[in-house]
Amino acid sequence: MEIVKSFVTRESTATITCPKCNKSRNIEASKYRNRKHTIKVRCSCRHQFAVLLDYRKTYRKETNLEGTYIMIPPGVGKGRLNVLNISKNGIGFTIGFSVSGSHPLKPGQKVRVSFQLDNKKRTDIQKVITIKNVDGHYIGGEFDDIEAFEKDLGFYLRF
């Protein structure tokens, strides 16, 4: 079954667009928040598809940006990373090989990340993040200070 993603607003509404006929409608999504995030939908054109409701607070843009990380003491080590997604609040990335140190990354640790956006200005991003989750080589982190590049990042996330 085809899966379509829909972002849930702060008001708990989601706009669902049929992938076959492009008809859209808004639904009340609060009743699904603590249960299923994927629902089955049947459009008036009779096409059936699944909708994945995304309850994130902010939009997350898929990326493929290479960069580096350096652990902040008491952690020790550094290495290469690949930013897979970015939002105004944080990033999701994978780590490859370690450049130095033996350092399993864990939630709560602080890491300085450096990478370049793939925009026209090639904006340099150098931020401290707090690791929120680790799943194998995938790490989710939250920026400690978002105001420093909010304008550039906000513009980047729009396109």
C-alpha cells in the first residue's frame, strides 16, 4: 500500500492529499497522537492509501551533508559524520569511522558538529548539540543554541 506523509500542525490538523487525484482535505489528528501514527484512507476517487502522521514540532529536511564532530569533555574523540536530516532544532546524522579516541556516543553527551549547507552561500554550521538518541550508527541531536543561525537555517529549510 502506498504511504503518504502528512505534517500535523500545532492545532492538531493534518492535510491529506490523494496521490492519485491530488484532492486534499484536512483531518483532526489529535485522536491518533497516542495511538497509531499511520492510518488508512480512502479518497472520494476510491483510491486507498496510507497516511503517516508526523507529529514533530518542526519540519525536518532530508539532506546528505558531510562534516565532522568533536566530543566535548569529558568525552574524548572525533570523527566524520553525514547529516541525513536537519530541522531548526537539531540534526540526525550517521557516523563512519573514528578519527581518534574510543568513544561510544550516548544520550546526554555534548558534541561539536561542523558541516556546510548545500545552499548557494555554502553556509558553515558549527554548533554544539546534545545527543538525544542513538540507534546503531544513527544519532539524533538537539542544537544547544539555535538563535546563532536561525535566519540562514530557516531560509534553507524552506527550499
